[in-house]
Amino acid sequence: MGRIWDDVISQEEQEIYERAGYGRPAGFGQRPAVLLVDLYHTDPKRAAGQDSRFRDPPPPGHDLSIKAIQTLLAAARERGLPIFYSTNQYRADGKDIVGWSHKSWRAGAHSKTLEGQPYPFIEAVAPQPEDWVICKQAPSVFFGTQLATYLIKLGVDTLLVGGQTTSGCVRATVLDAFSYGFRTTVVEECTYDRCRTSHKVNLFDMHQKYADVVPLAEVLEYLKALALSAVAPARSR
């Protein structure tokens, strides 16, 4: 079966990874949680109803990813899975932006526009009151947050990951999840990136070394077959 990265990663290059022993499926565990990375508006000024030149529009096709995320969320809520969201939040004066101050022209302006409030979620996939919201200041949702503590408390062994961007905060989060020992699945249709090539290359690389990149249909079958008794206790806080 063909994969999304086949048109950018040659068969010869894929065989190099195979010979090196990479690409082994990690599989699913028994206590999954959903982790949705940075599903916020990419231009906080526009989201706040202020005039703004929209310099970072959503990438082409991101609406399909949002629909896929809605499908994943519906299945996860039906099974009572814990659902985690991340968003960025900085002081209004921008003094805690740290690394982004060196690499982003816009981070400081965003923090001032939002007056220290979190970046606003995309309404179609916004968290519900029972969900967990993690505010972060670095690419990985794990870095400097209590996410790992919460997952351990809930007995989670598997993370189903989606969000933006594939090559940035999604990848950084996946690497940390791998390092903490979680079985990590990137739901293929539920991630997106500004650059289609970068999206595909990073999906391939994560699939080889740090996670399983799995089509949404396969994830839905896994959730459908999962015993309710395995996940319902993890929903309590």
C-alpha cells in the first residue's frame, strides 16, 4: 500500500531505513489519550476581530484535517478517552517568549495583542469543559508543563496525536512522547503543515523512528474495538 510520502522519499531512501532496522510498528496500547497540538488561529489579531494583514493563513487543505479531527474527537468522546489540547501563552510584555524571540518576527506582537491570554482555539475543534488544556511556551507540549504528570496519573500508555504543524510542534511533542516511553501514534489525516513537502518528509521520519503514522480509519477501528473498561476510569480527574 502506498504512503503519503512516497512521492518525496524515494524507494532507495526508504530501503536505507529498512536495512538500518527502523520502521518497526510500535502498535497501540490499552489506555489511549488524544493529544491535539496547537489547534489555534494562526493570526490572533484576526481572531480577536482586529484589523490585520493575514500573513500566516491556514495551509491549503487544512480544512480536511479539521474535519478529520472532528471525526477523531467524536470517536474519542464516545469511548470516554482523555483529550488534551495545547495552546501557546506568553506574558503580555513578551519577556517569556525565549527561543521564539530569535526565530519569529511575530511572536512578540502576538503576545501583546492577546494581552497575555492563550492563543484562541479554532472553534470547530475547540476543547470541551471536561478536556485538558495545556498552555506552553516551547514547541513540545511536554516541555515545561505538567503533561507527563497528568498522563501518568491517568494511566495513559498510548497517545493519538494530531494538530499543527507537522514539522514543528507536532514533531517536537512526538519526540518527547517517545522519550517518555509512550506508544505514540500520529493520526495521518489529523496533522497539517504550511509546506506539503515538509509535512510528508516529517511524517516519514517520525514513522521510521519515533511513532506510528496511522490512517484515521485504522485508528477508528482500534477505538471501536477497545474495551470501555480499559478507558473509562482514565476519564475521571
